[in-house]
Amino acid sequence: MKIAGLHHITIVCSDAQQTVDFYTGVLGLRLVKQTVNFDAPDSYHLYFGDYTGSPGSAVTFFEWRGAPQGRSGIGGAHHFALRVADYTGLLKWKRRLVGMGLNVTGPFDHRYFQSIYFRDPDGLRIEIATDGPGWSVDEAVGQFGKKYFEPPAQLQINQRNEAHLHAAPRPEPQPVITPDMALTHGMHHITAIASDIERTHAFLSGVLGLERVKMTSNFDDPESTHWYWGVDGGQPGTVISYFEKNAQTQTRARMGAGQTHHLAFAVADEEMQLRFRDRLVKAGCRVSPVMERIYFKSIYTTDPDGHIIELATAGPGFAYDEDIATLGGVLKLPPWLESQRATITAALRPLQANGSALR
């Protein structure tokens, strides 16, 4: 039994068109599926990702029009990170985003990768992180996650040195997303917040079978433990990490615009999914029946602090009901909602992409 890696992350947005404009126009992701929330079909569910929306690349949104602002906290996500190959590409992203008027912090050196941070129109915190140098800079391969590593003192100093942070990027703008900066490799990691890191470890490692690949502290807040788990030595695209926060002083997450609704891990197929479901039940976890999502099948549980965790099958994928070349071009509905298409489309505002209606 094995988790294959990250599958997708689902976030609440307040305006579907604004979200399409940002994730396609600014970040260069592809809108690979335009559908509705199967459990609340009067609202959009939009999927962005690489060319096919492969598992690990999918960033999805429920549109809750007019939703209040969400809040990060215990039982919720802190941010998610997209992958870029190297530091050169990362600096290009800073130039592009700053040139488009976004507030960007970094580049930061997190020892195992470098990254920048910014926010989407709903205030969601996004990170772009380099693939390397990786976990082996301070531990031997095969020994990851065995001991605690203090954040290096110089890196902590650099995190707070604004002159250092803003000196690296060159001033010229970056209007074009070049191949070396394209975010086509999917997510790097997802970071959430826990109240008891050992309890979270028991769930992620003991129940889901993930490998702990690093024990350190939050480089921006060294009093906060920061652990990472992943698959196959913590390859980018398989990693989830948690900050540990004191439940007496840290507020709980609040669902709303700019906050994650759930995160999903990928499993190979339905047989593997059922095996994990049995394991979750035997571990005393609450778990849903298998849910039909057309493009994959899903089960849902929660981490120990209540964050919704999904296990989704790798297939059949987004080309199930559309040609790959035209993914995301029209509103797709599951068969049981087709008879309600007129009512559903009347409740949705048509989306525009490159001047053309997506309907």
C-alpha cells in the first residue's frame, strides 16, 4: 500500500473569473476542467494544472461568490508551493510578479530549496519553490527524518535582512513565461498547521504510510516545529509539511475565500483506495464512502486537527469527457446533472478566456 504523491489541492475563491484571469494569465497554468461542485451544483469547480491536469499538478477552486475572507490556522493549510527548476527561474518569477504589481517576498533560502511568496486575489498565500538542493544537504539518503536539524543561523539572519532579499532580482520586467520558469511540473509541497506534531506524524506515517523526510523548525519562527513527509525520499510533488502551533495561542482555520477546503493525495487505483479506506476505518478514523468524481474516485477523512484529507485515484483523468487539446473549454457536468443543465448554467456567470466565452 502506497500513496503515490500529491493529487490536488482545493481552495475557496470568491470570483471565478478573477481566479481564471490570475491562474492562467499571471501564473500560466492551464484551465483543464470547467465544471461545478458536484455536491453544490449552483457553483463552479475549476481545475488548473499542467497540459493534462496530471495528478500533483491540479490546483482547484470552489467558487463561493461573496464568501467572507478565510483564515489560516490550526486544522487548515498555511500555503501551497508550485515547482520551478532552479534559482534563475525563481528570480524571473519575482521580476514577473513584481512587474505585474504583486507584493513578493523573498527569495528565501530554506536550505533544502529556495522560494518566494505572494498572494492571489483572494489573499491565498502561494509559494514558488526550487526543486533543489533537496533533503540530502544535511542527511544521508536513506536516513532522512531521523534527527532534528536547527535552522542554520545565517539563514535565519538572511530571512530578516530586507536588503539581502531585495538585492538579488534584476530590475527589468519579465513579461513572458519562458520555458525555464514555466510552472508545468506541478506542486512542490503543501504546508498545513497542526497542534500536536507527534499526533500528526502518527497519522501521516502510521496510517497513510508517508515517510518523514525532515525534522526542523520554521525558519521564520524557530519556536515552531516544522516537519516534512513525502514519498520516495520526499520527491517534489509528494511532500506535505506541517508547522506545529500552540492551540492555546493559535486560532483555528476558518473556511472562506483564500483558504484551502481540502488537500488530496493520489493513489494508483480503486483497489488501492479501498485498502486505504479499510486501514483508516481500522485506525478509528472517520472516512466517507467512495465518491464518484468522474475524473477520479475519492474518499475523505481528516487529519487529527480536522483538516479534510482526500485520497483520489490517479484516473481516469480530465480527458475522460473532453479531447486533451480542448480541455476546459466548455462547462462539463456529470451525467446525473445533465438534465439540470439549463438551471445550473443560469445560476453561473459565463467565464471568459482570451476574449472568448467558456461555455
